[in-house]
Amino acid sequence: MNALIFGGLAIISLFIFFNLGKMKASSKQLNRNNRINRFGTQQNTNNIIEGESKEIVDEDKD
Amino acid sequence: MSKHSALNTFGRSGNPAFTKNFGGSAYDLPLNQRMTLDGAVNKTGILLCLCFAGAFIGWNIPALLMPAWIIGMILGFVTIFRSPSKAGSTAPLYALSQGIFLGGITLFFEAQFPGIGIQAIGLTFGILASLLFCYKSGLIKPTENFKLMIFSATMGIALLYFISIIMSLFGGGGIPLIHSNGLFGIGFSVFVVSIAALNLVLDFDYIEEGAEKGMPKYMEWYGAFSLMVTLVWLYLEILRLLAKLRSR
């Protein structure tokens, strides 16, 4: 009985792993600002507000 | 740049296998040379098969336990610190040798507590599947703070085990209480199992991010190897916890 229950649990879990593992994570997981950025290659563009940035010209500096 | 100085000093992952800087920019590789989720999961499957094959050998020839453990440790360190890009050749050997070690050690536990091996296997894969579901659905969200916490706890446990081994080598019997079957010993084992299990979340996130950012193909083997390292640790800790519970 012990072998049946835990063996069954192992087989079902492996089946879940091999199917679920190949699926992309939910957008709730992927689209958030506090994600770990290990490879540091993607720039976070969330801080740029479209239409509100202004080019600085030399006259403004003075 | 991270806000945490500890992260900058010790690396950016809880799992030592993930602290290497792999260089190379993402998105500049052809599609067939990029890491994918499918590839990483399939390679984990290959490593699991090799681990089970090794366990069969270790179960039948328990004398191989110690040599296999030493070879597995060496291969693990070589993969992490010397050649992550060669994980395709070292990871299968690591899985095979660790399988032999796990098969041998499970035989010894089985002799004392019949049926403990299958319980530990069921619980290990049960935890793997449930945490994968929690990660994919977004129930558990790994952040820099989460990673720092898991990394600190993992390093703390490693240090404690190292001191315990040194103490037992000099006849001290290791650190008292943590190996006992009392409440403290069981509580400690539950804590270690929890930390090992949460390392799985970091492994999933690493593989997901690597595939998302199109890292090189060999990272599939490296991701699968890292998952194996955590699974081997988790299995051993569950085995110890069950042994403590059943010896009461």
C-alpha cells in the first residue's frame, strides 16, 4: 500500500513536471517589475513615460 | 546594479550553480542555438533517467557508494566552477554517479526503515510538481530579496554541515541536537527541507529567464544540472527527516 501511494505520487508528479515544465509561466509571474534580472540584458522601459520626455538643449542648461 | 551589496559580493543566486557570469548577449544567437524550456525539461528527464539507472547499480553494489559520492562531488564542482559550457558532458556523469550514491544510501536506510525509499521519492517529486505549479501560476514570485534570503540560508546550512563534518572527524560526534530525533532535530530537518525546496523555485526562474532571454543552448544542460543538484539535496534531506520521524 505504501509503495502504491508514494509510487503513484511520484509518477503523477513526474507527469505534471514534464507537461507543466514546457509551458510558459503565467503573465502574473513574467510581467512584474521586481523580477530577478540575472543576465542583465533586458532594459527596463517601465520608467519611461511616453510623450513626457523632453530633449535638453544647450540653452536650457544655462 | 543591485541595491544589495551582499548580492554584488556573493553572486546573484541562491544556488551556487547559478552564480557564474555566462557573458554573451541574448537575442544575438540564431533560433536553433538558443535555450528553450522544452530542451531544459527534456534534458532534466535524461538526467533523471541516468540517476535512476545509477540508483539501480548503487542498490545492487553498495560498495560503490563512497567512490560515487566523491566522483559526483568533483564533477559537480567542475561543472559549476570550471566549465559550465561543458555541462552537456559532465552533467550526465554527475547524475549517474549521484544516482549510484543515492541507491547505496537508500539501501542502508531501507534496512532500518522498510519502505522509506519510496516515501522519499514520492515526496521529492510531489514537492517538485507542486512548487512548479506554484511558480508557473505566479503564486510564488521570486524576487531579489527572496533570492538573498534563500542564498543566505543555503550558505548557513552548508557551513553548519561543514563544521559538523570537521567535528566528527576529530571525534567530537558532530554538532549536537541537529542530528537527533528530538523536536529540535526534526525542526531543523523541516527547515532544511523547506530551504532545499525553495531553491527549486530559483531553479525554475533561472530556466524560465534563460529561455526567455535566448541564452546559449548549453544552458539547457546547465539548468537541468542545477535542478538535479537541488533534487539530490532535497531527496537526501527528506530521507533524513523521515528516518528521524520513524526512529522516534
